[in-house]
Amino acid sequence: MINKMKYITIIFTAILILCLDTSVLANERTDLTEQMKDSLVFLTISTGGYRTREPWKQKSLSDDYAYGCAVSENEVITTADRVSNLVYIKALRYGQNEFINAKLKVVDYQANLCLIELDSNQLSKPLKPLTFTEDYKKGNSVDSYWMSSDKRVFSKRGYLDRVRVDKVRTSFVKHLRYLVSDVSQRTDSGEVYCEDLSPIGIACRSNGDNEAGLIPAETILKFLKVVKDGNYEGFGCVGFAASDLLDPALRSYLKMPETLNYGVYVSDVFTLGTGCDDLKIGDVILKIDDTTIDPYGLFENPKYGQLELDYLITNKNAGQDIKFEIWRDGKSLEIQTTVKNFKSSDMLIPYHEYDLQPEYMVVAGFVFQKLSREYLLEFGADIAGNAPTNLYYYYLQSAFKPTDERKDIVILSFVLPNQYNMGYTNLGQMIVSTYNGKKISSIDDVIEAQKLNTDSLYDVIEFEMDNPTLVIARNQISAANAFVSTNYGIRKLVNINK
């Protein structure tokens, strides 16, 4: 009995010691709350923009917020999605009661980053810049920090779970993201994450309530470096589409030897982005900058493990050199080229139109618009299932393929009923082919086309897919425009973004 009690006592003591050790370890957590007070700001933001289907009307102002962290004595960074269609922005910092005027200095929607400059004359003292580190240790604990609207600094804990090359919330581009698991609170508004004493990224997305996505330090540091150097052109964009190359028959058809068991198939080439001038459909990308690409379009990164090949392009700044080793016409070739970036507005169908009034033209109540992804989203989040088929086809097949002959898709969106367009009021979502015989590639073209055929009594508009031809009596356009402007409250009948 005595031996049994002694055994139980030993076990109990061991458990107690283990619990004490765990408690000590927990107390050793590095808390940077005090050190962060002069490096964090709360940003109050007002955004506006224009209605997509009625682009002459402004949206009501919407109030939002974000968290910023200092990267200089009067500059902070946060996520770009918070400042799209920005009207004004102000900041609060620790130890100062009044708001500080701020302005947007640089925004990159493709990387989802922006740099905001605070009025240094209104700062009671300089901010304390943070120094980001590119350290990544899978499984390590990390802490997030942010300052609330009542100027209190909060922190939460999580764990570095994995990395992923993921589509950016504000763009079509895929960038590297750290994923943090077991977070106890949703973080997606620019909260800074630290590993021990070092900031490693800022929060940009929450996948549910217990996982956060981070913009990593390596992206932030490259962004800040190029901004400081001036003439910021953004990161690289991929100028092609790739698909898996697993079929032995296709490899044989491409005359690839059996020993060449890697490489990914180029299934499409755009007219924009990195590689668009150099690659061809049917090429096989074997390596990018001497990094081997496997048949799934993946490669082995020594720091992160397997990543998508997009990372090798979107992790570079525009203008940097890049090398492709490809298989073409039964032999291996090496292509030296340059990393390219392009803006959403360069696309045939822009992915977004942040900070811009949509392009449109109202003629006698007929509303002509430039097609964009935001327009398609008006039909529902599931564009493929809800958007008109003829419009979705261009988005699916040609969004990244503008040409000199066709820079935009111009549509007749809908018709504002009036006595001058009777019989046409049910028309809409039709792609304009010609206007007075001129091929239409932009809203600008419509203006030029109206000057043609001066002897004609009519403007004649033709559409794709055998839709009915539209005829507008020229002598009625002025009166119709006046009626539409007065009765529909459209003060500006034309908007073109030069």
C-alpha cells in the first residue's frame, strides 16, 4: 500500500512539474504591445465610386476602417482593398486625440498593398517604423497586433500553418500568401503579424474565423523598395495559361524524349503580361530562371516547399529579367525576356475599375457602356451561371487579349424610354459591332463614328449575333438627349477616361 501511494505521489509530482513548465513557457510569450504603440495607427476611410448599371450616378459614401503599421516616420502600409474608390482617409495614433489628415501615396491592387502618407505637421511625434523580416518557420507561433478606434493595442495568437500562391482579393493575379491557423479572432484588415520580435506580414484575408492570410514580408519589402526608388510599375503578371502535361501520348506527339519527364503545357497565350511576346500555344515550359517546373505546373521552393509557377513571375518587379527554358518543335530553347506588368484597364474586359468612373455614352436614351467584370457581377456573383452568355464568352475567352483593332467591348446596356426610341426599349446586353459603318473598339470610336456619313439622315448601329439593327434619326438626337438629361437626371451624357 505504501509503495502504491509513493508511486501515485511520484506521478502526481511529475504532472505538476509538467504543468508548471508549460505555464512558464506560456508566460515567456513575447508581448510587443508596448513596443507597438508608436508603430500602429487606426485608419478611418470613406469610399464612394459609381453605380455600374447607371454609371452617371455616384454611390452613397460608405464608411470603413483599416489598420496600418508604420514603415517610415509618417508613412504606413495597409491592404489596398480597403481604399478602393477612396474619397478621404484619416488616421488615429496612440497618445494623440485628434485625427491626422492622410493621403493615398501609392496603391497596387494586384499585390493588395498601399502606402499612405500622414501629414507630418499634425503628428505629435514621428511614428516608429517597423522592420519586416523574411523569416518563415512553419509551425511557429505568431502574434497579431492592431490599434482600435479607441487607441488601444490588441494582440492575438496563431500558428504559421502553410503557404499558398493564391489569387489576390482585388485582382486576377496570384501572389504568395502565408496562412495562419488557430487565430482566435478574424483578422483581414492590415493587422501586423510578428514572429517573436519581428514583423513577418500583414493580414489581408480571413478564411473563416480561425484562419488568416498574410501578405508576406518579402512582398512588402519589394513593394517599399521600388516605391522609394520611384517610378513604381508593380509586380510581374503572367502572360499565358498553362495546363497539366501528364498524358504520355501528348508528350510523344510533342516529340519529348521519355527522359524529359517534367514541364507544363502552354494552353493559351495572352496579348498582355510576361511571356506574351515570346511563348506560343503548344510550348512546354521546362524551367523558369533555372527552376524546374513539374507536369502539374509546380516547382520545389527550398524555403516553402511546392509552389505554383506563377510565383516565379509575380514575385518579381516589372522590368526585371527572366529566363524561360521551353520545348518547341522537338527541341529545347532558351528565351531571355522581361517581366511585364499590366493594369486592369489594359484588359479587353477590365477585372475592376477602381477609382474610375465607368466609361459610357447616352445617345437619345440608348446607353452604351464599356464592358467590365464589375458589370457582369451585377447579374450575380456566379458570372458563368448568371451573366448573359454572349458577354460571358468574351470574358472567359478574351479578357486578357486586347488588340489594336479591339481594345474594349462596347455594349448597348439598356434603353431609357422616351418618345424618340419607341419600339427599342426592350433591347439590352448587345455587343456593338459597327456604328455608321465604323468598327467599334471603344466608346471613343462611337464619338468618331457619329461624325461619319454626314449626308445621311440616320445613325445606324449594328450588333453581333444577328441582333436587330438600330436606326436613330439624327434630327431627333438633340431633343432626345435634352429630354433624357432632364427627366432621368443625367447631367453628363458622356464619360471617357483619358
